[in-house]
Amino acid sequence: YGYETIGDEQENYEKTVQYINDSRSMVLTGAVLENYNKAKLQTEYVKAHIVEELVKEYGNNTNLMKADYDSKSASTPFYQILSKNIDHKFINKDNDKNRIFVANKDGVLIDNSLNYANHSFQNWDEIMNRSANYKIVQKAINNIHNRNNDDLIIWMDDAEQNKESEAYDPESPAVQFISQCISQGNISELEKYSVVGVSYIFDTKDLFGVPDVSVGHRNDNDKIYIIQVFSIKDMIESNTVLSKSLTKYDTMIAYQKGAVEDSIHLKMLTIILLTVLEVLTFFGIWYLAEFYIYSKFSRRRVERDE
């Protein structure tokens, strides 16, 4: 019976912890989605200003704009406009993990981060090869190319991250992975990733008027991507309300764990003491019975001898 009560208590504890983890998952997943929407809004805002300034600079002279675009020269008005509009556009924290940059089908066009300055123009293959997890970054880039702008895209940072981390399966939905990490209490794994929001210049054609699709065929045009990245770790650290909520959930789990462990230890000690008492009682009764029988037969033997 004692072991059954311990089993029931352990089961109730696991259910309680799962409920707490599910609640934490809802809070943190909601925060990620909220910041993803902020990232999308920022890319739309930057896109609008870039288009406005390019129109002022080039007017209807798309040939000159295309020539400057193809030159990849930072001295041209085209790239100066791109650089000016992405400068100091951060979410949550002012660092390279929360920046905005501009890219196209081939790679990064302009990025004001130190990482970009060290590598100049980066093509996507170079970025994937340098990343902490090739498959994850490849899936993110493919989603950007395919303009799945309603899908949450996650990215694994390079350099400082563990290249052998395989927690995220790129074939599964990003939101599902985030929710599972949180519900399993594995936020430390989740903090290795960033989220990507993207807008396009333009949605159905490129900046130079070439449509995405014509006569039933997809065109290999020069669509420009405005990409906002934000770190999940920085998102948590910069939001005091969210951080306090997560700490509260951790405290609740720790309290539940401590209470259950204390209760189980007490019940185990009680079971052991009861077992010892039962054993002592058994041997005590056995000894008394043996003593009684021995005494009885001893008296009979004395009577017989007499």
C-alpha cells in the first residue's frame, strides 16, 4: 500500500509539472510569435522607406538603378540607400544577432554587422558552410527563396554554437519545435536559435519590374529580401516580465519537486520502519512461541522423570 501511494504521488507530480511546462510553453511561444510579428513589421517599414528613396534617386531610370545594383559597389546611391535604412534597426538588443540586412537570391547584398564587414559580399553557400548547422540554415534560406513569408523561420547562429546540435529537425514546423523545447524544460537548447522575418521588394515582381511568374513560368528575377533576425535568448533576457514569468515557472517546478521528494523520503522511511517493526515482531513472537513450547515440554519431561 505504501508503494502504491508513492506511485500515485509520483504520477500526480508528473502531471502537475507537465501542466506547468505547458503553461510556460504557451507564454514563451506567444512571445516568440509576437516578436516575429514585430520583425515582419520592421521589414515592411524598412522596405517602404527603401523603395521611396530609390524612386526619388532614380525615378524611372531602372537601367541606371540596375547597373548600380549589379555593381555591388558601396559607393553607389543604391547601396548607400540600403545601408542607411538598415542602420541601427534592432529588435530587443542592439547587437548583430538582432539586426536587419538585405539579400537576394545569390546572397547578402548589404549588412552593417561586423560579420558582414569581415566577409564582404556573402553568398548563401558560404553562409551555410560556415553555419553551426548546415541543414537548419539551408532550410531557412530555402524558405526565404520560396517566399513562405507566413511560415516561422528559425536560424542557428554560427561560430559560438555547437555544430553537433541536432535537436531541431528542419523538416518539422518551427513553432512545434519551439513548443516542444519549452514543454520539455529544454530552454537552454532553444536559446541557440534565432528567428527570421522577411519581406520582399516586391511580392509579385522584382524592383526592376520583372514579374515572378509570366506565361505560366517562374522567372529568375532579382527579387530583394529585407531580412530581420532576432535571438530567442536576447528576447527572453530583454523582457523583464517574460523573464520573471519563466523564473516563476521554474520556481514552481522546483517547489513541486522538493515537496514530492520530501514526501516520498518520509513514506520510504515509514515503510522501512514498519518493515523493521514487522520483522522484529515476527521474530519476537517466534522466540516467545519457541520459549513456550520448550518450557512446556521441559515440564512434561520433568513430570515424566518424577
